[in-house]
Amino acid sequence: MSVEQQVGIVIYTIQLMAGMLVITSIWTRSKKSASLTLLTALQATVMAWLLCAIIENLVRGTPVYPFFVRRILVVLYFLAPLWLLFTFAYLDLPLLRSRKARIGVLMPSVVLALYTLITPASPWIIREMDGNTQVAQWGSVFIASTFATYLVGLLCAALLVFRTWRTRRNVRENLLLAISALVPILLSILVNLRIIQPPVFDLTPISLSFFIGVIALLAYRHKLLDRMPHVARELLASFTEAILILDPDGNIVDYNNAFRSLFSPLVDLDGCRTVMDIRARLPEEAVDVEAVERFRQTYKAHNPDHPVVFQVRTGEQDRTFSCVIDPLVDNEKQEVGRLLAFHDITALRDQTLLSERKRVSGDLHDSLGNSLNIIGSNLEYALRLQPDQPEIRRCLQVSYERSTRAILDLRRIVDALSPVDVAEHGLTLALENLIARTRRQGVHITFDHLVSAGKEPDRILHPEHLYYICQEALHNAVEHGRPETIQVVLKQNPDDLRLYISDDGAGCK
């Protein structure tokens, strides 16, 4: 073995070890994305090439040398498609985003690899060998594959330059990445044109390792990939609030488990690239349209002091959320993204409504109710003082009846605003109290229930709705139907509660 071969083996070994360390470090500290997966696959292909190159130099001049040359070719077939897929994923281009498209890009390489393995002596791959030391003439399939790899490399570099020119973002990083992508191509062209005298070992895998090294440098120094420390990712996952992180263009960078739990029953988050994609895929009945417009205006105005409140229907429950939008800035105070924190304020909303109802109920009872009682008492006293004046007595009688009816209506309103706590005492007890109050109006009401007080099944959602339905039905029956008897039946079935209300009044006539 010559000195040049020994030097090549040492260089390949160093590149192989360095590549393994680089890709392992990036993989463990970066978000698992399509860009990272494809970069890892590309680096693994280069490392496989380096490993085969080491073996090739060790067996050069032996009968097994042609065998390992062909095995290297199998690895090389996958460089171009993985290179292309990584570039498209890094630039977030939609053309090759689907799984079918990526499989379609990889399929020609799979076919070529199988053909090379099945037909080891095919002249389409290697036309002539110079003993067991080197390839004298390559076949047309290998030449076409190499040419396609060069074209893919040029295309990837052109896409990087074009995107940089269009967006004016990450100019230095993208240009450096484009130049490093061109290095293996230019080096191979110069060697094939005999402008550069190549050593015994191949320089192309070393130049490709340089390309991967540039990516690693950019990943650590300039955040080429979405790299986040493990402790930060664990902290994000531990938040009970639903957290969504966006980049400056509104693209989704990351979200935690709470956010996924909230929106995954409604929309496929994996297919959403921007926050507006989430809105577009939500069912129309699931979200408030006006709240979405307020969110859009707040996001555009960049005002974190005004949270957006909106409702989302999940299943049979309406949940209320407050969304706070905060900027994410770097050390130079430049905005690098937005953090959206969704707080579940459903319980706070319900408690606030309940407290406000109790306050209004107390105010009506203490002020208006007391005034109506005084008016009714004075009218009753005036009726007693006017026994012989029919006109005055008739007016006083009408006013007295109206005041009495107003007192009853006020009591109904107060009861509606502040009913018996159904959650605490149960639906049965709440209905018993409601019916007892209605009986005071002179109506005979029967209440039959096959449910023990406070023993309603837990799976019945919102039992207070049944309470309000019964309350309104009793009021309408007494007010408009003039019945003598009202029947109320509460029946528990295996899967639900049923409320039956009937009367012998005039009905809807």
C-alpha cells in the first residue's frame, strides 16, 4: 500500500468520525423536522461512502476490489435525491412536501441500486477494469447518474441563491451554504477535466463532508436548523397553557402538548404550516369568526397588552380562551418570532357569570322587590279606605293586581338569575324547590321522579339546562295556559335523563 493510500485512509477515517459526532450532536439538540431527518440521511450516505472508500483502499489490488467498487456506487445513487429533498425541505418549498413525492424522487435510485446489485458484471455500470487497481472506463448508467448528481447540486445551489435574493434574509448563511454545495461538483469537474491531478484516493467524499460541516457550523452559529436545548423543550412541554411559536413570517415553528390537545380533535396540525392554516381547517361552527378577525388585527398590530378572547367548541362543550401574543427577540432586540399563549378561562367565565347573576339577583330583590311590596301594601290599604267609590276602587284594584303580578314576575326573574346550585345540591332538589315556589301561585303541580336527590349520573352534561327548561315551561303554562294541574316527571334512563312536562290548560289557542 502506497503512502498516498495510507494518507487517504487516515483522512477518510477522521472525516467519518467527525461526521458521526456532528450529526449526532445536531440530531440530539434540534427539533425533529423534515429538514433534520433528510440532513441526517444525507450525512449517513456520505459516511457510508467514506466507509466503503476506506475498504476500497484496503482491498485495492485484490480480487475483491471490483466488488467493493460496485458497492460504493449503490451508495452514490442516493446522494442526488437526498440532496434535493433536503434543499426543498430547508427552503420550505411545497413541491416535494408529500410522502408520495419524496418516495417518487427516491425510487429511481432504488431501481439503480437493485440493478447494480443484481447484475454485478453489467457493462452499463463499469465497462472496463484496469486489473484490480482502478476503473479504466465507466459505463453509461454511471456516467448518467453522475451527471444527474451534478445537475441536482447546481439546482440546489441556484434555489438557495434565488431564495436569498427574493427574501433578503440569511444572506450570508445561504450563500455560504450554496458555495459549499458547489465545491464537490467543481472539484469533480476539475479532476475529470484533468485540470487538477487527483491523488490515489477520491477527493469527492471529503468535499461532501466539508458541505456537511458547513451545515453544522450554520446550525450552531446562525440557527440554520431549529436547534433547541433539551431542557428548553422539556420546559415548553410542561406548560399547562397551550403554547404556539411562530417565526417572523407567521410560519409554525413549534407547539407544546397542551396546544395539540386543544386543537388536534378539530384539525390535523401536522398538515398546517401557518397559524392561518389552522383557522382555515377549523369547522365553521367550532370558532367565532369575529374573534378570528380580532386575532388577525391584534397580531398585525403587534400589541401584546390586548389579549384576544374567543370560544372554541370541542365536542358538546364551549370553552373560552384568552390568547396573548408576545414577541420573541434576539440579543440585538430584533424580532425573531412570536409566542402565542392560550389560557383556558372557561371556569373563570362561568364563575364570573354566576357571581354577576347573584349580584343582580340580590339588587333586584333588595331594591325593586322591596319597592313593589310597599306599593302593593299601600294599594291594598287604599282599597279598604274607598268602599263607596266604584271608579276609584276599580283603578286601585287593577293597580293592586298588576303590582302583585309584578312581584311574582320579579321573584321568577330572581330565581332564574340565582337558582338552587344544581352542581352542589343536584337537579332533583333544585326542581323540587322550583315547583314549591310555583305552587304558591295557586296551581296544583305534581312532581314524580325516579331519581334520588343528588344521585344524577355524572355523565349528564349541563343539568342546569334541564332546570332552566322546566322553569320556563312552568312560567309559560301558568302565564298563558291557565291550567288547574301541571305534571312534571323526571326519569333516569341508562344513558340519559328525561324531563316530561304536561298540563290541562288552554295550550296554544
